[in-house]
Amino acid sequence: MTATSSSTYQDNDAYSAIDNFLVSNYLDNFDPHSQMKIFMTAYEHYPWLQLDLQSVKEVTWLVVTLCPEGNGKPLVQFKDVEITAGSDPAVVGELSTNQLCAKYDGPAKEGEQIAITCVEPKLGQYVILQINSSEVRSLQLCEVLLYAQ
């Protein structure tokens, strides 16, 4: 699986969302001279994180781990997020045209783990987490665990 995004904020690239370095690992191995790698887009319309499964799979659920307070990055609310799955890759500045898997209205709390189940399983190569709001916003999270077979 690979990850891409609509943009990045500083060095907070999309790979950080799938690097398997969870918040608990960071807290257990805390080094005051380092900062946890997180994923964060720039502030923009309809920011997104795209997971490319490399082939068509059935997507059923995912777990999103949000960043704890005090990670050295600006904190943004995780809300108004749509998760879609399908064969069309994401396009910067546009809403995904793939099938809706689930919505998360939020807002979530910092450091929270959110289990999101598709209303019904969806087939797709691309899974996209995208803020669906007309406001200029940033998408920020620490890790995404996706279940697809």
C-alpha cells in the first residue's frame, strides 16, 4: 500500500499515515529532542489522503489514530470526513467521485482512535479520506489502519 495526499504541511508527508509508528510507540519511546512524524496537509479546500491498495480489494473498515496534544504541530479538528473507495484516484481541489464507504462527522478528540466501518463493503483500489467542507481546512492524523481483502 502507498499513500499520497492533496498537499503536505512542512515535512508531514502521506507516508507518515501508514508507517505503522503509532502514538503509543512514540509515547513509550519518548525522546524530547525528536518530534513524532504525523500526516498533515496544507490548509486548502477538500484536503485528502489517498491510500493506493495496488489492486482492487474489498474495503470494510479502518481505524484512524489522531495525534496527541503537544506533538509540536498545529492542532486541527478531525471532522466532516468522508471515506470513499473505488477505481478513480483523487484530484486536488475536487471531491472524490468514488463510492461512499462512510462519513465521520466528528469532531474527534486529540489522540483518539476512531474505528470507522463502511456502511457496506466497497470494492476499490483507492481509499480516500477527505474533508467535505467548503471551509479552507487541513487534514491531520497520526496513523491509518485499513482492513481490505
